[in-house]
Amino acid sequence: MTDVDASVQDGDGVDWPSAFERTDPGDREPYSGGFRVTRSVAFQNVLDELRGWDGVTDVQLDSGAEHQKRNPNKPYANASYDDPGVVVYFTKDGEEMAAACDRWDNPRDNAQDLYHFLHETRMQEQRGTVTAESEYEKLRLPSGDEDAVAAAAPPAHAVLGVDRDASEAEIREAWREKMKEVHPDQGGSKEALARVNEAKEVLLN
């Protein structure tokens, strides 16, 4: 497990996993869907989600904002930051894992995006479809002699091109449009078709 040093807790930077790529600061923007949560709630959502996972211990939630002394997994509500990224390290069934988000220009949106990703990962893992590897495997940190794993597949809402809080009608309409684009008869592939169908099921779950 990567240790979070005192300078990180003072808001000087985020302990970003070396194997994970960073988003170019010029590409960051506010989340267009407008997450309707406070910074505190967004960070708590990540912690609560991981509490629902079997075999998870040693959770360390970090960001570029100064974190509370009494609760080091949460930043102060109005703490400033130079780096908006948010990363969570944890151990699951003895494996060191991490997930991180710096796509958006503030810690609240990155933490809430991270929560949704973790939730969707758990939902996909619990589905009956069998894949070559566990959904959780995407979160495992590579050891020193391993290459970094490829970036995880985009979350379900991104596959369909809808907001995370889209209505059922919006999800179904987006699914119908995507099906027209990715269907093998229209030049798409069976793999893309499966991704679109799975995204619809995850969002409607």
C-alpha cells in the first residue's frame, strides 16, 4: 500500500499512483452534468461504497486539498487545492488496489465520479455474465515487475453518452441510438454491441 505522507495531508499534492496516467490540466472542466452533492458527501460516498465491498481493508482516500486531522480520508469543506485529483487506495482480499479520477477541475466532481465508477464496478461484478477476469482485477495495482494495466473501460454513462443521473427514458433513448451506431449490420461489432447493452443494464439497475 502506498503511504500517504504528511505533505499530502497538508494539501501540497495528491499521492497519485505511478502506473496511472494524468489528465492534462488544460482538458479539465467542471462536470457537465452538475453533480448535486457537496464535497463532503462526495468523499463520504466513496467511503460508504467501499464499506459495502467484501474483503476491503486499509482504505486511504486522498486528494490535493488539505484533509482533516480527525478524519484523514476527508478534506476540509472549503480547503483550497492546486491539484483537483482524487485517489483511493485499499486492500481487497490481500490485493493492493487503487482507483483515481482527475478528469474534472475540482475534488468534489472527481470524488463523485470515482464513487460512481466503484459502484458500477461492484454492480458489474455481481451480474451473472462471466468474463475472462474479475471486474475488480482492473483495480489491482501492478507490482514493481509488472507493466501498468490498460485503462479501465469507460463507465456505463459514458458508453451511452448520458449524464450519470439520466432518467430511465433518457437512458433507453440513448441506448436505441447507440444500438443503431454499433450494430454489426451497420459496420459495428459484437463487442461494441455487448458494451452498449451492458451499459444500459447497469444504468437501469
